[in-house]
Amino acid sequence: MTTEILTHPSRIKVPYTWSAGETLSRFFKALRDEQKILGIRCPRCQKVYAPPKKTCGTCFVECSEWLEVGPSGTLLSFTQASYVSPAHRSSKPFFGLIRLDGADTAFFHLLGETNLQSLKIGIKVSPVFAEKRTGSILDILYFRAAN
Ligand SMILES: [Zn+2]
């Protein structure tokens, strides 16, 4: 006699540790220890990546020239979450694409102390750093309109 094997869909939670790697570790350490935002320049095309990349996505050469960017930048685009999620620190947060001063790439982060009426593409924004920093992207709590 054979037994019919039944299945039940479910979810499992698997804790893991993600390695930031050499390049992002240096970036996160500067955020944590110095409240500095680092970028890296491609030696061939001179593009400055912030956050930094080990390899230029255009030239495929290793980037090695570190430099400080920002901390202020220009808001390139923004949106507001249209739903509430436990992953959000606030209800329906704003997100922005920010080109930090001295960088050529966009930086994606939360926008705070703001509302839909005050956000405009092209405004200057600056970071608000967490008081207790741990070496993660959330060492920057959010960006807000610069004074
Ligand atoms: Zn390049």
C-alpha cells in the first residue's frame, strides 16, 4: 500500500550574515566612525561612484581612488511608499534619489522632516546621522532639505 505524500506551503526564516566586502566595509566604517560619505573614482572614465563600487560598471576596471563626497547633494527624484510596512521606520516614508556633491551616481535613501508639498526635484538635501552608528547605511537616518 502506498501513502499519498501531502505538502503544505510554508515560510522559513533563515538568519544569515551578509559580508559587505572590502569596498563597502570601508564606506560603512567611514559613516560609522567619521560621519563621512566616501565615493570612489574610476581611473579611466573619472566617474565618481557613491556609494562606492569596486569595479567601474562602464569600463570594467578596478576603482581605487577614494574621496569624500557630499555630505549634501541634489534631489534627483523622490517617491512616497503607498503602503504601510513593518520594514518602514515611519508610516508611508519618502524615498529619494540623491546625487551627492562630487559624485556622478545617485544615492538612494530615506527623506525625512518633509512632506509632499516641500519636496521638489533639484532641491539641496543633507544627511542626518544617527547618534549611535553601527556601520550600516542606516547610520544616515535620512536626508532632509538643506538650509
Ligand atoms: Zn570607468
